[in-house]
Amino acid sequence: GLLVGFGATYGNGCTSGHGVCGISRGSMRSITATVTFMAAAFVTVFVTRHLIGG
């Protein structure tokens, strides 16, 4: 919970807020944040499934 709170504060919003509201407004900051979140998720899944074998 602490990390989520820190991330929301540091990123000036939550992932769904950037993804839904920010992208629909055309905010470059929200688009960049959403691309970053998605890239981190893709890397995490790849590492977990293919490199660690989970």
C-alpha cells in the first residue's frame, strides 16, 4: 500500500486515471505515463515467465 501511495503521488495520479482520463484528454504526460506502466508490466511478465520460469 505504501508503494502504491508513493507511486500515485510521484506520478501525479493513478494508472487508471492516466489511462482513462488522461489519454482521452490527449495529455502527453498521461500517454507517457501509461506507456511506461505498460512497458514495466510487459517486462515483469516476460522476466517472470521466461527467465525465472514462474
